[in-house]
Amino acid sequence: MYASEPADPGLVAGVDSWDQRNVWTIPIYTAGANDPLQPLLYNSLAWYKVFTGEWKRVGNSAAVEADILASSKTSFPYRGNVFSTTTPNAWTLPASYNETVSSASPPARFRIGAGMTPAIGTDGHMVVFQPVGTALETYATIVLSSGPVVALSYATTSTTSAGDGWQNGQTASMLPAYAGLFCDEDVATGLNHALAITVPPTLLAPQIAYPAYAFDRDSLINKQPYAGVLPMGSRLALPPSVSVASLALSTAAGKAIATAAKAYGFIIVDRGGTGVTIRVKPKCATSDSVLRAWNYGLQNDLNAILAKVRSVTW
């Protein structure tokens, strides 16, 4: 079943990769068996100090790195996503989820190669696929010049799982941070999965729809609180009555996104921005210009798609 009204009335759509600085994109890397095992350290200030400009995600001075190390710990005190909750007025984690278990010999160590750095924004996400078949996801990540990685929160998610919030992924929904992202070259072969999107708090309600397991911990106390009706994890899609051809799209990327929106839909995985943002991998084998810098044609295509999208009510 599909709602009768537009899911995002009047909002502009875009892709996060249009920000060429990659402030908010989620860099995804694949480590090899020969990449060094780097320690992962906990720091409660890893988000705040970057927000205030005192620290950076990468490229800190020796004095700042010493400050970071001095305030870091070898074990993470919390087993779940530190910014996600299942209730609007308290930090309540799901009854069952993929809990992060501290290493028996802390710190935990992961394969992380040279040049693997997080997004430079305050959220500082990073994903590194490990040779053992899991993915390391870190939030508020800082990479030190000597190799250690510091974070506020992390999880090891399974790349062969259902990809739902049980994984304890580092998004507000607890979905894996890499779920639903696509690369430039995928446009030519077709996007054969649901697409991850972030939406502004004006659309969100402090509720959960599968595959999400949680929503933002500050959903009602943030200066821009949730003020909508869509639960985190909602699926938005083009109804069967809307043909891709009827949208008169002009770009290959727009047509691929519309086809996926009809077959699989969009899934709200996080809060962010003032419009609907489709998530794209920042580092890809090829580069599609319409995905890498603002493009008039794709902008029009995305607005046409989102105008026809409806929330799916099972």
C-alpha cells in the first residue's frame, strides 16, 4: 500500500556526493591481509572537539595528537550506538542487537591501511571492510599520524547479513553505514537494491519502522527536533501507477535512481540537511560528472522523482 500524499512535499532532492569536499559522505575502504593492525581507541570528546574546531579528523599537530591520546581509552564503555535510541525521552537501546564486545586484550585492533581516513565533518564516519568478512564502522573518527584510530563509537557489522538495524550500524537507524549506497559505475549496470537517504527532521517522527532499529537520541531536544510523521526506517517508493518514462528524465543517473525507487524504494537511514539526500559512495572506480558536482539535469530529475514518491504502508 502507498500513501496518497507526497512523502516529502516541496522539498528539494540531491545526492551527498555533490559536496566535493566529502564533509558528510561515508568513505568506504577495503583492507587487505597485509595492511597493519591498528589499535582502535575510545574518546568521549571525539565528536565535540571537532565540532568546536579544536581537533581535526586527520592532520592534527603533534601537540593536538598528544592531547587526543592523553584523553583516550583502550576500551569502549558502551555496547551500542551512542546516538541512537528506541524511546524519545531516554537512551534506550533495542532489546536485541549486535552488541559491541570489548576485546579480551584491549585495545581492539583492525586492518586499516595508509590513506584510509574518515569524512572530515563532525560526524566523521568511516567504514573499512576487513579481510575476515566483517566491516569496521566508526563514528566521530580521528586517524592519528602514527596509525591508531580514535572514535566515539564503533561496531563490526556483517557484510552478508540482512543489513538491518540489528547490526548496530553507525547511523541513527542502526543500519550499516554502507547499506544502500552506490557507486558511479553502478548507474550503467543498474541499481539493484534499496537506496539509503537522509531526510530533515521536519519529516521525521520519533518512531521506528523496520529495517530501522532506532532513531536519533536527541530527536525531541535538538534545536531542530523531529516534527513530521515518518518513522525512521520508512520506505519511500514510486507507486506502480507511475512509470519511469512518464517522468521525462534526462540523465542516466536519474533514470537508474527512478528505476530503483520503483523496484526497491528509498529507506530513511538518518537525519540530515534541509532536503532529501541520496547517499553515494565518495570513492569509486569511475567518476560520473553528474554525481560529482551539482548538475542541473540530475537536479530536475531527482525533484521529478521525489514529487511522485509515496511512503509505503505495508
